[in-house]
Amino acid sequence: RQENFGVNGRNQDTSKTKNGFYAKHTYDFNVATNTKIYGLVNPDILGVQTLRHTMTPSVGFNYRPDFSDPRWGYYESFKDTSGRTLRRDRYSRNKVFPGTPSGRNMALSFSLTHLYQAKIAASDSIKKEQAKKVDLMNIGNSISYNFEATEFKLSTLATTVSISNDLAKNLSLSLNATHDFYRYDTALNKRIDKLNTIPRLTNAGITAGISFSGGESSSGSSSQQTTNSVNPNYTTIGQNLNPAPNRLPDNIPWTGRMDLNYDINKSNPELVTKTFGGSLSMGIKLSENWQANYSARFDLLKKDIVSQSFSFSRDLHCWTMRFDWTPTGPAAGYFFIIQVKSAQLQDLKLQKTDYGNRIFQ
């Protein structure tokens, strides 16, 4: 603990350290409760045996006293040379423990989640007890009320929707929205502490993605076939030692993913901003030891490529090699590294970077 005894004639802090054992006690109180409400329907059509809707409402309460209150003794008051009365946390300069929180906090939070599920039979021969249960959709809402706030006690209403990919494993879809319960005064160009009749939409976004893959996994017999085919300039024993056609092996394992994202911001109704972008990533396993990857981000409103990068890696048995290249943009350059695989010897490496003014941590 450091006890502060005032300021000098130039209004600069002059503190003295008083050695000893001093205790500081802080706490907060949290309590939450939730329950589940189920709804079932049995359509038994098109292989859908049962549909279930699960609602989970949850209520939470948080309380923390004001530790800057004089009765706690954690804050001190003093006057500077100009006569102003200042307050300061006695423990604010402690390097081991953080400062003492000030201001009382008392808030009530509420959330409601919806989970939609289905029980689907894979075929007519499968019994009902063996049917597969899949998640279809998740919807979540959350809001809180701060009793101690001087204004805007009610938070925004956050809503999220996600479409499960249990049925379409390669597809994903998510939506989010934020509604504000308070009015926006266009004359003052700011929010005002008056409630709207209907909450206004301030933010919304949608993200959709699809992943795809092809080729065969390089394991077992496929691995041997792939390994031989990546050396097309040499033939096996017993064949003529003539160069074979220089071509990539068949059934090369590859993966890819594409995502689209659209966002709109209406926090200021007079200044609406929109963003519409996409990203693409692809990877291809050229051989048992070679891997190549490509990624790019696009601004579809400006019809421009925001960034793109290439990466090549090679397995060198006990070592690994990687080369990353960013051709354009503020992060243009390359990164090259040969490093030992062992976690205990990670510092044993050869590294070279050339990213201009970019700083690597």
C-alpha cells in the first residue's frame, strides 16, 4: 500500500511509501436462474418423425457496492495548491493487485434462447428409437437494465440467429441484429433518453458460407499411389528409364471455403453505412509432403480485392518449412521459416521476413 500525503507547490504528486501489511477486501454478488420449456409435434411426414422447440429463459442479477465510499477507507481526499479537493485510490499504484473499483453497480439481465430440433429417420427400415436427432435453428435474445446508470438504463436488444448445418454440413448461415429502445434526435445528432414506441434497428448483418472438398485422402493405398505419382519424371524398376509426362497426380486432396458478409449500420439514421464483402480460401495437398494454400478478401461494393496471400509448406521429416507471400497491399512481402517440429526445440529455426514496415510480434 502507498499512502499519499498531497502535492507539492507545482501541483505534482509527492507520495511516500509506508511499508507494512494492509488488507483490501472487494466483492460482488451474482445470481442467475433459468428454466426450459418444451414443445413437441409429431408430423411423421417426409421422414420427419418429431419436431421439438426448446425455450430457455434466463434471468441474472449483479451487484457490487461502491468501494470509493469513505466507510471502506480505500479512497483518500486531499487538496492541491489551488484549493481543489481531489480523491485518490490508496492502492492505485500497487503493481501486484489492481486498483479499487469505484461506483456502485446493480444490473438485471435477461436472455431467451430458442432451439429447434428434428428427429429424422435415415430410411424406412430404421426404427424410431434409432432415428437421428439434428439441430435445425438457434435463436437468441438478450437485454439488460442498469439501475445505477444516470441515463439509458435499458441496453440494446441483441438478436442472433444461426442455421445449423447438421442437415447440410457444408453450409452455414447466421444473422444478427441490434435494436435500440431510445430515440435518436436528428436535430441534436445524438441519442436522447426517451423511449421509442417501437425499438429501432441500429445494426444488422448476415453471413453465409459454403465449404467444399475433393480428391482422395492420402492414406493407405491411396497414399502410396499419390507418393509415386508426384515423381512423374522417374519410372519404377522394370520400366524404361524414359521421362514420364510431367503432370500432377490424379485425385489430389483439396479443400475450399467461400463466405459472404453483409452489414448495415443505422446508429445514426441520417448516416447509414453498408459493407458487403467476401472471402475465399483454398488448400491443396500436392503430395504427401507438399501443401499449398490461398486466401483472399474482397470488397464487393467497391469491386476490389482487399488482400490476398499464398502459403506453401513442406514436411521435412523432423523439420518443417513454410513460405508465405502477400503480393499486394500494406502488408505486401514474404515470410520464410524452417523450424524443428519438436515443441521443446521451437527456437531452433531459420527465419527470413520482408514485409516492409510491417512489425512482427
